[in-house]
Amino acid sequence: MNHSQWEHAAAMHTVDEELLEAAFGYLEQRIRLSPAPLDRPGDRQKLSAELADVISAEGNDPRKILEIYTAHLAPTVISADSPRFFAFAPNAPTKASRLFDMIVSCASLQGISWLEAAGVVAAEEQALRFLIGLAGMPEHSRGCFVSGGTMAALSAFVVARDAAPASGGSSWVVFGDQTHSSIAQSAKVVGAQPLKILTESGRITREPLVAALDSLPPGDRVIAVAGTAGTTNAGQVDDLAAIADVCQERGIWFHVDAAYGGAALLVPSRRALFAGIERADSLVIDPHKWFFAPYDCAALLYRDPVLARRAHTQEAPYLDVIHEQDDEWNPADLAHHCSRRARGLPFWFSLAVHGTDAYRDAVERGLWLADQMAELVECEPALDLVRRPDLSVVLFRRRGWEWTDYERWAHELLDQQVAFVTPTVWDGQTVARMAFVHPATTVEILAEVIQSTRSPSQAT
């Protein structure tokens, strides 16, 4: 390599003062947005044109590339942190967590092991201990932060599979008909067959679970039963205590997906819904959903972390050095990953800054908004409330509408920047679904959504 080549390569690790100023300027502008704009989907052809020849052998002026991002790419990403985002699982990270996420990225913090990242692991463990205590799991429980509920389920099922008694037949993971799609997908990845329980209420209860287990061929094994504490579609909570009883009676691993709903454990009026969650063998709670952390942050908790470490620890001569202390729990050894960013630190920082009372109040605001929306729906002549919300998801029906009507309505709401709402299916019928997470959502925004469902002759 000649000197000019070396200078070219070294420039990538040298601070560009103008770029630094431009980037910090954009970061400050974005962090100050309150509220964040909803934005809208992008056009594939237009984006392709803007990105044409951007990656080249020679490179580009960094300010030009930043301008492409800010002017053409960013506006085509619908903001999950907008108080008008009600689709899927909204995301509303606190300003403190966003700022600390910048620190994590700026310092290139990783969180693999105690040897390499003791400060990161210690802080993440503190945040994990808070969640363990919130769920009522035993003191010896431990966990780690992974990218999301899908990775958490996959990692938990690996442990469950390895801990289950050997069998010459098929392996199964059993779950309900409202369970998140990641459960079935993760079951397939670990070599198990998914068995979906068809329920009348959308909740797993003892009788259908026992019937499903009894229906399996002799000699087959169930490596896990997955209960849900806050279904994505309707915000329901399975009868976790009943599932725990059945799993204990039959020696089956009990996994709980509380990725969305787990934050409601903070609110005293909802804790009874979660009875039995403390008996889970594995539990997932996603701070990037209702615990106001940035993407991507999911807490995977184990009742018996020894089983998790046995299943996930990667063996290699160059890794022996991080495994010298048996009493140190390395995040890399507790899930299906090795290299990992310090994704739990922004949650830890914000939790430490604001305190758990503020988090409780913010979660309670989401529950209140759902109740307000339900009341508005019940007062609207052309709308039907599908069910009273258990948590912060509201389903409602517009009489006379089909799937295409809901789609048209949702597109119009987004085009007008009123809200991002998507339809779903409940009991075989298309309905509207709204999930409430952002504490800055107002009743006035809800009233705008309600008004948009009226025909021209009904609108005021």
C-alpha cells in the first residue's frame, strides 16, 4: 500500500469538522421535534433514482449523502414514535433514551462479556433485575437484551428443546390462535412443529390447552407452551396461572410472550391480569414497545439461567478467556447471538433518570387513552366496539365496510397525516385496530379519527 492509499483509508477514521457540525445539527433538530412528524410511505422508483450511483469507488461529499437522507429517505419512514402512530406496535422512546442511544453508537459500545464490557453488563443487569422483580420471578433469574421478541422466542425455545426429555417422536410448541407470529416461526427453526389452539375468547385457558396436549400422538414431546401477556392483535392476556399449572403437572417449559403487554405490570389496576407470569421458565418484555426505549431492545429472562448458558455458550479457543469465571453471566452466553451492541443501556439510562413512577404514569396514560377511544366509539352511531380493551389496543367496526373500505380509509388518514391506522381481522371480520403507547396522544387526535369514519352526510 502506497502513502496516498494509506491516507485515503485513514481519512475514514478522521473527524470531518463540517460533517460533524452538519450531523449534530440534524440530530439536534430531530431530537427537538415534538411531536415527531408522521411522514408517509415512499415511492420505489423515486427512491431508486435518488440513490442511483450513490455507492461508488470514489465516494461522495458526506454532506451530499446526508442531504439525500434528510430530504428523501427520512420522510419515507413512517414514524413509529409519532403520537399519531396507532398501527402494529408503536414506539415512543423518551428523549433521554434517544440521547443515550447516540452515546452508545458514538462510543461504539458493545456488550458481549464481563471481560470486555463490565460497565455495560453491570448496567444492563440492573435494568434486567428491575424487570425480573416487576414480573415476580425468583431472585436467581437472569437474562439478557436481544433484538426483539422473535429473537427472544427463538433463543428460549433452543433452551426448552435442549432441556426437554428425549423422545423418538415429533417435537411440538403449543400456543393460542392470537399468539404472535414469531412463536410459530421460532418453533419451526428449532425443529418443532407448531400446534395452534383454537379458542373461543382469544385467550388460552386450561380446558383447550389440556385437550390440545392430549390430542398429540403417544411418544411425541412438547418442548414448550407459549402463553401471551398482551396479544398484538387485541391486547389480551392468556390465563397464565392455568397454563403454568398444566406445564408444571406435565413437566413442560412455560414461555410467556409479554413483549408488548409486560409494561402494564407497572399499573396496579392491571396486575391481576398477569397472575402466573412469575412462574414462567422464560419471559420476554420488549422495552422498545411500551417501555419507551429505542429500537432494538427486548429483555429475555430465564428462571434457570444455567440451562440457558448450557444451551447458548459458544465454545472456541479464542472465547475461553471470557468463560473463566463461572459466577459471571455474559450476555453472549444467554441467547442466540455473540457480538451484540449495548442495546439495553438507553433503557437503563432513561429508567434511572426518570424513575419508575414516571414510567408507571406513562403506561397508565396509554390505558386511559384506550378507554377514551372505546367510549368515543360507543358514542358513534355507525361504529361498533368489538370488545372492551384489556390493555391499550382497541378494535372497532364500521358498519357496512369491507376490507377495501378500511384500506381506503387508512390510506386517506395517512395521506392527510391524521393517523397511521391499519385494519386487522377479528372473528372472521375486518375491523379497525388502534394501539396506544405514546403518552402525547390526545383525545383531540382520537376525535379526528372518529370523524374520519363518517360519511359526508354524517361528518360535522
